[in-house]
Amino acid sequence: MTDKLLITGGVSLGGEVRIAGAKNAALPILAGTLLADGKVTLSNVPHLHDVTTTLELLGRMGVTLTIGERMCIEVDAREIKRFSAPYELVKTMRASILMLGPLVGRFGRADISLPGGCAIGARPVNLHLEGLRAMGAEVSLENGYIRARAERLHGARLVLDMVTVTGTENLMMAAALADGETVIENAAREPEVTDLAEFLNGMGARIRGAGTDSIHVAGVERLAGTRYRVLPDRIETGTYLVAAAITGGRILCRDTRPDLLDAVLVKLREAGARIETGPDWIRLDMAGRRPRAVDVYTAPYPAFPTDMQAQLCALNSIAEGVGTVTETVFENRFMHVLEMQRMGADIRLEGNVAVCRGVERLTAAPVMATDLRASAGLVLAGLVAKGETLIDRIYHIDRGYDNIEEKLATLGARVRRISR
Ligand code: UD1
């Protein structure tokens, strides 16, 4: 039984939406609680499937979890019985790999299932493993599992071949309790990496340079408990901003951080949106106009995020003019384009470039979500399509969007979840 989302397009969205905590910060921070020899209390944790999966993984290891009101979560990882992440959970969430660094760093052992195939390309984890090896871990692959063993890890100079977000996070967590200093060069600069570093520093870690491409971690003997509030989700924010822009609407996103969305706001302004910002809010007004097509090039932060690429394809599909969307982070991340074409979008794929010639109107069709952000793109397309769009495999969207149909409905969208 899988849920579907039924969207009747054509309503211009308006109103306010509260942005949840960031999925991509909550997941590494939850994994990072494994490093603490004390209680950790987290607030602003988003209510998402991926978070539930992470809690389940922690629970199976023997971590004590107390979930309070509004997803305030208390984690006690002092006593751990198991050091593994089984295939049945990892296959539903690649971010399970984030358990590897903390487990090896604190307990000297981890058995994590390899994530396997992924709808958006190969997504290897070789850099995570090479980094751990350089810090003294013995890492092998056995029966589909990554098996890592170490006495205490030692500091090392790590130069990453590619900018990897979870790779940087994994190695930063492993280094936090290592003997000596670790330097991570060509580190990811994503705000979620910085959020994780601030959380770890709150526990007593000594990390400098997070947010730059050179992170220095001076290993400490022990990390203590702490309280931490997860930063707002910039991708959820961007998705709602595009929802308003694509429908010619007006929206206020609250509890967010405009400084995390520079590259996205530039594109939305280019598309013709009027945007005002305050310290924790963004207002976008499209004033009933049709957006102008924009050219987008995805790359690691602070450039335009690959996690907003599908949403921009949706915007361009009904925009005035021709816009190109170039994907440089993942191969095979254009599954949504094929579905959008079925809704009448005029998008031509040329390698890693999607050339979109905006049409006046999309038409509804039954479509299939293939991954998290592709589904967000399809929801946006559904909001402007003529008729009823039925999106199948909506579980992908529940992995990363907190209460999406309720939030969209509050903004006036005609959207309904169908469980059968
Ligand atoms: C994270 C985000 C995801 C986002 C992506 C890129 C989380 C939980 N997920 O995913 O939402 O789309 O960053 O911003 O934070 N690579 C290798 N070897 C490695 C690791 C990565 O070749 O060992 C390559 C990947 O195949 C990809 C590129 O590096 O082409 C970037 O991937 P990476 O930053 O690692 O993505 P994730 O951390 O999995």
C-alpha cells in the first residue's frame, strides 16, 4: 500500500508557512549523538520518515530515546549494545552511512550495510572509507557490509577528491575523538556541515573552519551531553518559495534563514519575484505574473543546490522563455523531467543539461515520484497543471518534507493524500 497525492492545479498560493528543522542537519546530528558520553537534547527536529529511520537505527543499537512535544528528542547513547546498521533500514535511507564515523570514532567498530543502488546515480562512499583508513581504521567489505575496526583513530591530513557532504560529516565526527589533529581539505561548505560542527563543539569537540573548505579537528578524549536546536531547512524553504512563484502567488516563510538561500533567491528574483527578507523570514510576491525562465547550474554550496534542481525545472516548464538547468553534482538526476514531459512540459535532455522551453500551461497526468527532490518537482508541476495530478510513490516525499499536504493546503492548494 502506498500513499498517493492528488493535486488539483490552478490555485495561486498565498499565506504563511512555518519552516521545519533541516533534514540534512538533523540526520548527521542524530548520528553525532553516538559520540556523547552524556544526554543530548535536540529541538527543532523535523517530523520526517528519514528521522524516524534514524531513531530506529539508534534504538536498535541500544540508545535510549525520549521523544517529547514538538519533536524535542532526548538521546542517551552512553550504553550501546550493537554497532551495526542493517540492510533493511539502510536500503531505505542512504544517510545511514552517517553512523559509520561516530561508531568507529567512539567504539572502534561498525558494521554498516552498503546502501546499494540509488535512483539518482551511483553515489559511492569510497571517500568516507579512504578517510577512515587514513585515520588508522581497518575497513573491509563483507557480505554487503562495511566492516570497520580500529583502536583509537589518529589524526590525519585528508584531501577529499570530491566535495562530499556526508563524507565531510562522517570524517569530522570520526576525528572528534581521535588522537591528534585531523585536517579535512576540500571539505563541503554546506550550512548543515557547519550546524553539525557547532553541535559537536557544544559537546566539547574542537572543530575550526567548518563552513570553509579546510576543517581542522583537534581530537579530544571525551564528548559530553548538550542541548542543540537544529537549523532551518533551506531546501524546504526554497521549495515553498518556488510553489508560490510558480503559481503567481505570495508567501511568507517563517522560522527560516534567508542567508542560507542566496543562490536560490537570486534565481527567483531573476524569474521576476519580489523578495523581502528579515533575520528569520522571507516574503516572496509574484503578483499573479508568469515567471521568466532562468538558467541554473548546480554545484556544492554556496552555489545553487542540486536539491532544488527539480523544483527549478518545474518553474522553467511554465515560465516565459527558455531556461537551461545544468546538473553537475549527480548523474541521472533528471527522472522528474520524463514525468514532467508527460504533463506537457517542453524539456529536452542533453546529457546533464535540461533545456526547458516554457509552455503556458501543463496538463495533469498520473505521475510517479522516483526520489525525494524529484517528487517535490512533481508536486510543484501539479500545482500549476490543468486538472488532477495523481502522484504515486509519495513515500519519497515523506522522507524529506514535514507535513507537506497540510502546509500546502494552508496556503490554499487543493491537495489530498490518498491511502489505499
Ligand atoms: C548530501 C545530501 C543530499 C544532497 C547532496 C549534495 C544529506 C543527508 N544528503 O548527500 O541531500 O543532494 O549532499 O548536496 O546531507 N561522491 C563520491 N565518493 C564519495 C562520496 C561522494 O564520488 O565517497 C560523489 C557522489 O557520487 C556525488 C558527489 O560526490 O556525485 C556529491 O555527493 P555527496 O555530497 O556525498 O552527497 P551526499 O552526502 O550523499
